[in-house]
Amino acid sequence: MISDKELRDLAHETVEMARKAGADQADVLVEYSRVFTGRVRDGKTDLIKQATRRGLGLRAFVGGRTGFVSSSDLRPDSIAMLVDRAVALATIGEMDPHAGIPEASGASNAADSLDLFDSELAGLATDRKLKMARDAEAAARDHDKRVTQVDGTTFSDTLATITLANSAGRLDQYRATSANLFTLALCDDSGGKQRSGGYGTSRRFLKELESPEKVGTEAARAAVVMLGPVPISTRKVPILMHSDIAAAWLGAFSGAFNGEQIFKKASYLTEKMGQKIGSDLVSLVDDGVMKRGPATAPFDGDGLPTQRNVLLDAGVVKTFLYDAYIARKAGTRSTGNAQRGYDTTPGIGTRNLHILNGTSTIEEMLKAYPALFYMRDQGAFGYTPTTGDYSYQAAGLWIENGQVVHAVDGITVAGNTLQMLAGIVKVGNDLNIQGGTNSPHLLIDEMTISGEGTQAG
Amino acid sequence: MLSDPLFDISSGPLSRREFLGRSLMAGVGAAAAGLTWDALTARESGAAGGNQLPELTKFLSRDQVADILKAALSAGGEFAEVYAEYTINTGIRLDEKKVKSIDYNILSGVGIRVIDGEQVGYAYADSYDMTELREAARVAGAIAKKGAGGSPKPFQVSKAKAPFTLMSPLPVNLAEQAKLELCRRVDGAARGHDAKISQVTVVWGDQAKRFLVANSLGTWAEDEQYLSRLTCQAQALDGANRQSGTGRLGGQVEANFFETNPPEQIGVRAATAAVGKLAAKPARAGKYEVVIGNGWGGVLAHECFGHSLEGDGIRQKTSVRATQLGQQVAATIVDIYDDSTVPNGRGSFKVDDEGTSSQKSHVVDKGILRGYLWDFLNARLTGNNSSGNGRRNSYRDYPIPRMTNTYIAGGSSTPEEIIKSVANGLYCKDLGGGSVDPASGNFSFFVTEGYQLEKGEIVGAVTNTTLTGNATDAMMKIVMVGNDLQIDRVSGNCGKEGQWKPVGVGQPTLKFSEITVGGVA
């Protein structure tokens, strides 16, 4: 084990070494984490993986040029080699007046008040972790006899210590825990096909994880409803986005709020600051200081304090997101959105991004139109950052008068993000913060489905 | 899943999706910001030798490996394995004509796996310290509960032959300034191509990796792999109309590769695609004839076939292909290979990450399913032999069955004949990424450069769109196979269980009688 103090000393000393080697500025991020994954199948332990993982990343600045090095090898001679290399790399590029660590800033948020570390989770025995996975698997099987297999139920958790030091004298550290329980239920369908349904829970605190019973039951439900899909024809229809689908969409289009894309005029929101682009019902928030938030951190990858940023307020564009470098370039202030792992240079990203909870129940939304498509699954790719165009493979349920008529797969759902934001007619009351990006269910007035044939007219 | 670094990977319900991607290490923070890439190597002096990979036996002797294997078996495990690795990644990003960063990353350590029946224990150390490694061996070995441990067999050094050998691998033999100069040439070519080009981002990425794998059955194998990739994204701006295009070049190539493969071509390629899309219209929604271009179009075989042939899904019967051996699974004009011996291929190697020799597997023969892709564990549990498909992201990950270079073999039609045969359809010249749900076989591909076809002619560009279908019938709908097989060696990155692995994909130009095309029109 490496102690917290040893990690702080390592970060601080590496910054000092970089200065001695010729860097006029430097910062160092050290990651030290204990990781565990346990997987069960058919009631038995299938896989256990555990390790203590470490790494250090150093940014060195020499006369406005940047070099970056990182390594999993923290032996002193390896660090010394890395420092020399970072400084050497920082002589190759051209001078950039905006490069460098942030100017001195206020104190970072107090890590304790953000409540990121659960000592109960940190001390949890392996047997109890595996039992949660077994219980979730059993719940999936027990929920419905049509569940024929459960494909690997996984409990994983991480205990991480993040340390950041820079040449302006900053030395910060925090510890954080997280746990995740996930299962995937399978049902046999015709033609040798299977239908899968997954459900997971992810939290900082053990006591806040949803129960294994809920995880298993939800996965089983999600699989069973997809049995026996029926083709539908190409048409324009209202779309009810499942919270997972909505979260995936907002994770994609949040890139349009990235200050770097704005500065480079590469975002379709470039000219939209202060304008109303979304329905009154839509408020979008990035919140780096959410208590116990899965993506909360006291400081960002530049070492600046994180904060809560309102991106859309009742449909109006309020904030674009910045790290220190792009903020300096664009003549504005960092919003505390530098994201950085030990092996990556900082880049702009979001934390606990979510659409604020609405007031509609899912039942109300299902009944809002005589017929609609309830989108519950999607392919991995289909968003175009430059235009906001949306075109995804989809599966889900065909709904008439609030009732499920049949499952649907093999279609695509397409639209454009700006039209979709403006077309949100109801926001669900089911926001459930798990993982870094979340949304309640969203009802959109009209999108295009590609299915059988081509559209009439 | 196979992905492109220029397109985001959504964070949604993708837990079971398997991906093919294009970035060198797409797993690292493929966040909302968009572009991610991995680090590249930086050599400041320009003299070869400053960046060479160390011999792993300097860190870990054979006796020490035997000692770790013995410790790993002490709780009664049936099989133990040690995987030691030293990898250097180098990256350069040129943005707005300036070097945004030059990155150098080292990943070095040892992973230990113990198998007992169907159970796997895995542990690793970011270190070669024997105290830490013995502890990791104990942790991995604890999966077995029998008590008494066996002894590892004496090592037999692998006699596997490399399918090709690089005399002067680019990552460790080209100076950082020279890599940067390649980026600048691409940037200049893209900007010079058209006045509408408003932004150009050029990313250099390379990786030099050496590993050794040894196990309690006596396997001792070492290999090294070198990947290089140059990527360009160009944006065209016309009023408020923004479009982007991409170009890429590289593979497991020699230091002088770019002397005969001018980097300017990818700047021109990216700029041409971006400008062309300014006039693009949305694709027609519906199900109709589709032609998919050669090379990277092979993402299709990767998603429709490759994943569903992997031995874990076959053993556990979670794949739709588990019961299809010997059956007609594709049109009779279709032959599919998984081949880790492709010269300079992105998924090529001497031995896989379990020490098994590379091989060429003919998995689909005239439309009949003939074989699966096996790693050691799943082959052992089903009475098969590994087909050399046991691969892992790094020593921090356990091996799982993965594709290498997967492609559809060439046929007899010319690409011109194929396009001329389409009355009203879509021509997909380039794809972003694809994904598949192996349980249902539902797949999707993202078309990033597409054209409407009418009466056998290309009539106009379409905006990005998604194709979808089901693997069980899509391959039956291949009605023409081109004679222009091309294997993409540059940028395929396949994601599965959170592990990313470089792969090759390939195909000739193909025509499908129908595929569902996403669209708003």
C-alpha cells in the first residue's frame, strides 16, 4: 500500500523535479485505486479480478510549449526519465500564449462536504459482494419463467485516491468510492434469437445502491417485454424516450456546449447563447458538486474547484463549458470542467449531467398520444456532432391509447437535436442519478421511424 | 462495437453492445468532448534507440516467472498464466495549426490468471516487484479452494513464426519532429483543398508493445507489435452549415511508410468529404438496396458475424450462432475469414495474448458456417483447440475471445457493375462505427459518407445516417460481391467487456438487396 502522504509527496516532488529540469510550470495528477470485479453465473462465482492500480501524469510547460508524459511505473528512476522526457517534448511544438497551469485560484471544495467516500463500502468483504450478484441473478430468474439465462451478473467497486499538485503551490487530494451492480437477463425468442434486458445500479455509497432484487427484476422485465417483435412501417410518430435513451442522447449533444467547439465555431450552438432552443420544460444542468454524485469531484483536472453549471434554463442557453486553457483562449473563466485521468491531458467534459426532473408519470406520457413509439434500446453510434443530427438503430414498444400493443425492433429513429429539444412535450418525474449522465423519460412530439417500405407521400 | 474517434460513444444502455471503433485507444475517456486519441511516442533527438522497448526478461527472469506460477497454483488451481508487458504510446495533436500536445505514455506491469474449472481469478501489478507479484499470484489463485497446489511444467519456448517482420518499426524509429511534420503536411493539404475548410484537426498516434506470456502447461512466448496511425478531421463551413470529413493512414508499418504513401492524401480526403457534404440531403427513410464500399465497410462482417462467433457466447449459448455450425448463414457467394497473418494488419501478430500461434480461419465457406473463434478457456471447456483468438487490452485485463483481421473475401463483380445495377438505393462509401447485440443479432452501422444512387448513377451526397438489420438474415441478402477486396489496416478498434483491441476489417464492394436506412425524409 502507498499512503496518502506518500502520494502527496510523490506528486509534489515530481512537480519540483520538472521545475529543476527546466519547466517553468508543471502539474501532476496521481491516481491510486483498488479495483474489484466479481461475476457470477448460474449461482456460482465465474470471475474475480482485483488489483491495486496506479499511475502518474505530468504536464510540463516550457516557454508556452506543452509536453505530457504518464506512466504506470512509479519507480524513482522511471519518474526521473519521465520528467526529462516531458521537458524535452515541451520544446518541440510552437509557443502558445494560452498554455499553462491556471492562475492562482480559490480553495477547492472541501472533499468531506461532498460525501464521496463510504467506509462501509471500502471495507466490504468479497463474500458479500458476490452474494449481491448472486441475489440479483436469482431475482432475474425468479421474476419470470421466460428468463432462460442470466448472462453474467457483475458487482464491481473502486476505491480511488486522486492527488493533484502544481507549480503554483496547489496540493490537493481526495478519496472516493463507487460501486456498481449489473445484470443481463436473456429470454429465448423464435428463430434462435434471444432478447436481452439489462439493468444496473451505480452509487458512491453501498447503502444507496438499489437492491439486488430490484436490479434482477428490472432486467428480467426489460428482456421479457421485447419478446415477439412485430415489424412496423416507415412513418413519423411521437417518441417516448426511456430514461437510458434520453441520457445517451444528452451525453452526445452536451458536446455542443463544449467551449472548445464553441470557440472553434464547430458547434451548432455557436451563435445561440441566450437564445431559447428547447421547450420550456427542459433545464439541463452539469453539477460537479452534487453531494454523493457519481461524477462529483472537489477539483477538476486543472486543479480548479468544480461547480454547478446550468446549460439550459427552461430551454434557454445559459452556459458553455470551459477548462482553463480554452477559457483563457476565449477570454472567459473556467467552469471547472477539465476532465483528466492520469494518462490523459485535460479536456472539457461534464459531471453529473442531467435534465431536471419533470412532473409527468410514465403512464401519463404513454397516454399522451393515440399512438407512439416507446424507445427502449439503441445502437452505439448515430449522432453527428457538427449538426446535431440523430439517427439510431432502435428497439422498443408500440403503444396505442396508453397500452402496449407489441414489441418492435429492426428500425431506426431519426431527427435533429435542436428540433427534438424544441419538441419535448413532457418530462418524466423519474430522474434517478446513476453514473455520470442521467435523464428522466422524455416525450418528443415527432421523429421519423424507418421500418418496412418507404414513407408514403 | 467498432468506433471512430471522431464520433461519440453514447453512454446509454450499451452494456451488452459490442463495438468496433476506430481510435487507437477509444476506451480512454471517449467523452462528450468528441476527439480522443492515445498518446504517441516522442523522440526528441531523432536518433533511433532512445525509445526502444526494453527486454522483459531484464525485469522478470524465467525462474521468477516459474516462481510466480507456482505461487498462483498453491491453492489448487488447474492452470496459471503470467503476462508481462511494456507498452509505449505516443500522441501528437495538431489543432488550429498548432501542436496542442505531445504525449508519451508508458504502460508496464504483470497480469496473473488462474483457472479452476470454469472459474477465473485475475490480478495484476503495475510493477515487477516480486513481493507484489507473489501477492498478486496469491490473490488470483484464491479462486481455487482445493488446497494442494500442482507444479508448473518446464517452459518450452514457442516456435511460432511471425507472419511478417518490420525491419524498422515506425513508432520507435521515426523522431517526434518527423511525426509532427507528417501532421503539418496533412493540415496544409486539407486547408489548401478548399476555402470552405474552417477547422482541421490532425492526430498522430502510435503504439509499441512487447509482451511475454508463460503458463503452467509450459508455454513461453514473446511478441512485439507496432501500430501507427495518422488521422485527419476537416470541417467545412458555409454560413451556418457545418459538415465534417475524415481521412486516415497507417498500420503495422515501417518508418519509411509515408515516403511512398504521401500523408497529404488524407487531408484531401477529409476536406473533399466535408465540402461534399455541404450539399448533402437527408437519406430516404426505409428499406431498400444498399451498396457498401470496400475496406472499412468490413465493419459489417465484424458486427454481423465476428462477434457472434466468439467462443464465450458459443460455450454459454448466448450467441445466435451457437446452433448454426454447418448451416447456411450467408449467401453462397460469401466467404469470411478471421486471419491474424494479414501482412501489416492491425490485428496481426506472431502469437495471441495467450501464446497461441497466429492462424487464418475460414469461418464461413460459400455461406456455410464452418468454425468459431476460440480462446484457451472456452476451447478447453468445450473440447476444442484455441484458434489463436485469446486477446486482451493489456496486462490489466484477462484474455477473452476476440477477432483479429476479419474480412469477406473478394468475388467476381467490378465495383462499377455493382453501382450500375442499382435502380434506387444508397452507396455507403465510408462508415463511422457499428455495434451489435449478440443475443438478438440486431446490428447498426453509422454511415458517415453516403450517396444516393439512381438508375446506376451517384446523384448526390446524403447526411450521416444509420443502417440497421438482423445478422441472421442480412448476410443472406448479399446479392453481389466485388473483386476489390481491401483490408483496412489503419484504425479498427474493437470494444468488448470494456476492453479495446486493435483489429483489421475488410471486404470488397458489396450489394445488399435491402437494408433498413435511417432517415427523416
